[in-house]
Amino acid sequence: MSPLPSRFIYLCLHFLVLYFQLQESQQSTADFTYYIENHTRNPDDLSRKQVRIYQLYSKTTGKHVQILGKKINANGDDGGKYALLVVETETFGSHIRIKGKESEYYICMNEKGKIVGSLDGKRQECVFIEEFLENNYTALVSAKYKGWYLGFNGKGRPKKGPRTTQKQDAVHFMKRKPKGQVAPLEEFPFTTVTKRTRRARRLKHNSKRN
């Protein structure tokens, strides 16, 4: 029996290598798909959250959104305990949940478009999407009911979602720090360096060395 030609052996080995590479590629693709599915199926439980505390200044009332419990209005004073909001932002996208720091109730919108407070903030009715407007204000639209915004009339009472649009002042808010909170740069006083201060520092340094 004559030995197999070297070229035939080379082709067989080449096809075997391609076969194993294909198998490995398919396995990697399957593993990647499994990873994506398991890390996006429950974003509320698996994704990291960013938590911030600020106030929402209402353009219509000139005051702040406050969560008293089930009742929510836009008549809160600057620095008022019910006007301090804990805003939970999902890592992916601009979906947020807004909770009262004092009451621990979330702002939610029911199927009729009514704004209500709820202790259960995991429901889709309690998720809003931030929209940044050209006038430097922010609007909050319901993640479940498209086109329905969080809004308040001139008396600070909540407006129903179906009666709101992005162009209304009623849905325009501005994020503000609580009254009395010091800005980060203000926590560090600046000292002007002069020839006298340089000389004093140099003398102090030399005395330590001696």
C-alpha cells in the first residue's frame, strides 16, 4: 500500500484545525449570548444604581416638589425635609426613581395618569425618564405611559399625565441642592501666596531641619 501524499495529509490537518476553530467560535458565541441574557433580564436587581439627593424646583410654583406620603405637591420650601428627594438612577440609560428622603414614598403615575405616592418603587409606574430641555430645565416622562409627564399646576397640585406636554411650564423642573449645602469648591478656602508667606514657610521649614 502506497503512503498517502503529503499534500493530502496537509489538507486533512488543515480541515481539522478549521473544524475545531468553528466549534470554539460557536461555543463562545453561545456563552456570550447567555451572559447578555442573564445580565439584562433583571436590570433592577443586577445593575448598579447611582443614588443622588437633590430638590426639584418647579417652574410654575417657584417652590419644590415634596413627597408627603401618598400626597405629592410642588409647594415645598427650599431645604424642607419633605422636599429632599432620593433619586435612584439606573446605570443604563436615564431611567430614574424618585423617593422622598423623609417619607420614603416614591413618585408614581397610575393608569389614569394620576400622580400618587407609593412605598413600592419597583413597579414600572414609578420609573421616569429624564429629558433635558433647551431652557436648561428637566422634564420627567413616564417610562410606562409614553407622552405622560410629571407636572404641577400653579397651585402646586399634580396634573394628570394625559393633560401634559413637554412644552408646558408645568412639567419643567430644575435640580437644586438643598438650602445651606456647601458647594465642593467652597469647602476648601484659598490662600493668596505672597513674598511674606513664602519667606515664612521657608523659615519654618529650615527650623524643622535644624
